[in-house]
Amino acid sequence: MVPERDIARAVAALQAGDVIGLPTETVYGLAGDASNPAAIARIFAVKGRPASHPVIVHVPGAEHMARWARDIPPAATQLAARFWPGPLTLVLPRQPAVLDAVTGGQDTVALRVPSHPVALAVLRAFDGGLAAPSANRYGHVSPTTADHVRDDLGGEVALVLDGGPSHVGLESTIVACLDGTVRVLRPGRVTRTDIQAVVGPLHDATTAVPRVPGSVASHYAPRTPVELVDAAQLPATLATHAAAGRRVALLTPGDGQSGEAREDSGVRARVDVHAHLTAADTPDGYGRELYAHLRRLDRAGADTIVVVRPPDGDLWLAIHDRLRRAATPRA
Ligand code: TXA
Ligand code: MG
């Protein structure tokens, strides 16, 4: 765990307008004071992210909601009570004082109380809102370890708090509670079923309003092209790449023998792949490891990353969403 003096250093850096790498249970964030325009500008500069993209404001507890949001509907209060601290972000009507740089100029603000003990300790000591997008360069795979943050943003952040590997490993579920509707804007570990159990039937997410730039199709992508295939297609896919002399890095779903990633399994013996990782066979394990796997395969020096689709179902939805985005070519 992170020593108390490092928490104090982090809070001092944030109060001075610096940005830090902050562990959360979903992914690591690039955090700065959400009330300080210079800190927000620094976040966008470090990430290389378009300024029109809104960022999530992290707060120490639900009692901070009214400082940032107004006309908070009962559904939002219920969802906060059920899932905070945790991997859920609520999009609500904003308070007028919230910086346009935080909201992307929209009438809404996104709020989350993370459950990671280090994030909570920093937020409680800071006693304000921390704007924090994922601590990766724009469009790259989100970081789930302190090393991932240093790899992407190393010299540009005041410090990176090392809270160990992110337990969830996928970005938070984003739910908009606006105009009397409840809509899922980004799937995550908190599923539609989980949300419906609290607030009843959901409205369908429309793509346009509010804008969710994280839903840009090619987000979360490694540099090596990613190809998503069904297990039945794998032999033909590998044969095609082999015939073309292309080097393949392969991610296959777990076979039920171990929840942990293993370096190799039977597939490699049968086909000539450059690198091969086997994912966990549970959605929790798969989600926790996915980004670390993609980063490793990205570094393998292959021409293409082939990912064999994991199982379907509500609990796998967020994983399929991120895999689809990783496999979408950049514009
Ligand atoms: O798990 C997470 O949510 C992580 C950790 C660090 O908390 N953060 C994260 O932030 O994924 P970022 O910036 O990479 O993605 C935030 C998403 C973006 O898709 C953004 O468009 C959306 O939240 N968002 C932020 N404010 C919004 C708003 N007012 N209305 C609609 N979408 C918003
Ligand atoms: Mg992101």
C-alpha cells in the first residue's frame, strides 16, 4: 500500500495545480484539480486529447454530488447509494460553476466515487473534485498498472502513485440520468442487469446526446492492428497470415483450467504464432487482465494481434465492447 507521506505529496501536487497518476479500481487516472483551469489544461496537454472531450470528476463521497450536479433525480441518488464507491459514473445536469473545460461545454457533468483505497485516501485528503481521464495517451489502451502509466506518460506527471494492478481493469460503466431517463452510455463491470435491479427498465442509449467521446469507435486500441475472430475461424485466419508471411500475436480465451493468464497452451504447438497469451475464463479475470495482455502483445513485434472472441452474455458485454473498439482501425 502507498505510504501516508506519498498521499500527502500527491495532495500537495494537486493543490499546486500539478497532475498525478492515480490508481483506481477500474484503470489508472491522470488526475488534476477539477476546479483549476490550469490543471485541466495540463491533463489535456499530457494526454494529447481534444479539448472538446469532457472528463469525469472524481469525488470522495456521494455527499459531494450537489457541489457539481443540480436537479439530481432519485434514480441517480439510488444508483450512487448502491454502487459508490465503485466502478459507476453518473452523468447529471451540471452546476453552473463547473468549468467548461471539464464538461466539454455541455450542460452535464460526469461524477464517480472510486473504491480504490489509495484514490479514496487522496480524495478525502484533497476534499474536492479530481478530474481524471484514463492515464494513457489519447486513443491508446488504458493503463491498469503504475508501470503502464509511466510507459505512456512517464516524464510528464508530477508523480504516479502505485496502488497495484487495477482490480476491475475496464473503465467504469457510464450511466446518464437526464430528462427523466436512465441510459447506459458505456458498459462496464456494473451491468445493465445490476442497474435495472435498482431503477427498473432502462432507456436505450442513443449515440448523439450527450456526446461520449470515449465511444469514438477506435478508442482503447493497441498500435498493432487487432483482428477479432470466432474460434472456428482461427485456423483459417492463422493460415492466411502464415501464407502472407505475417507475424501473429494471439490472445485466446481461457480453457477453464486456470483463472490466471498463461504464457502458452496447445494452440502454439499446432500453429506458428509469434506470441500467445491465454486469458482468464471468467469475465472478472478476463476484464482485469485484458489491457495488460493487449499491451504485452502490442510489444511482441507482431504484424497483427488476433483475438479469439470470448463467450457471450451480460457479464461479458463490456469486454466485447472494448475488444470491438480495439479492433476498429483508427481514422
Ligand atoms: O473508470 C473510469 O471511468 C476511468 C477512471 C480513471 O475513473 N476514467 C475514464 O475516463 O475512463 P476517460 O476520460 O478516459 O473516459 C471518460 C468518459 C469519456 O467517454 C467521456 O466522454 C465521458 O466519460 N464523459 C465525461 N463527462 C461526460 C459528460 N458530461 N457527458 C457524457 N459523457 C461524459
Ligand atoms: Mg480513456
